[in-house]
Amino acid sequence: MQRWLCLFLLLTDLQLNALQTDALTLVRAYVDARNQTMGAAADSKTIERALAYCGDDLVYEHPAVKARIEGKQKIRAGMMGYLGQTKNPSYQMRILATRANVVVTKVDQRFLVKQDDGSWRPGIRSNLTVFEIANGKIQRILDY
């Protein structure tokens, strides 16, 4: 009986590790694709590639600015509004914690931001981001 219990616990742990790996892979792919949407050559297809990692009922929240956007369509429209406003994006991402359905990251981004006079200024963003995952897709993104 004790052997079966040990085997069960080992297999359960292996399953959880596999789910965590899947969640990490998903989040890394999304963050990379999302970063590309800030490039000079970004277009609607670039945005679609990023949103392909997300569920249709995606929710984006940024409590500090009281932002909450529900639905992939609204998020897509918001992203489209920023096309051409940034270029030369780069990022560093650190994984702070992971579970089967949650990944917590610290993402530091650098980019150039277009000014009203057409010039470009350096921009920087640093967020703690929580990604909630269900059914193999990102369902909720919380930026702090």
C-alpha cells in the first residue's frame, strides 16, 4: 500500500510539473509576441500572433490605473491604437512563481516612444504581471 501511495504522489507531482512547464512555455511565447507588437514593423497580424495565446474571454487589469478590459476584441482594439507609437522594443522577464494555472513574472521593457514632433524618446516599463491560464490559453493578465 505504501508503495502505491508513493507511486501515486510521484505521478501526481510529474503531472503538476508538466502543467507548470506548459504554463511557462505559454507565457514566454505570449510575452515575446506581445513585445513584437511594439516594434516599428508591427501590424494587425503581429497583434493576432500575440492574442493567439489568449482565450476569447481574456481580461486585462491594471489596478494602479483602474484599468479593466474584458474580451479579446476590446483588447485587440486597444493594442491597434498603439501601432506605430513605439519601436525598438526589448524586454527581460524573470519568473517569480509558477503553478499549473498561474505564472507570476517581473517584466522590464525598454523601447522608443514617438513624440508629437515626430522625434523618439526612450521609454521604460517595469511590471509585476500575473498570468492566469485555463484550457491552454491565457485568460487573465494582471499588471502591477
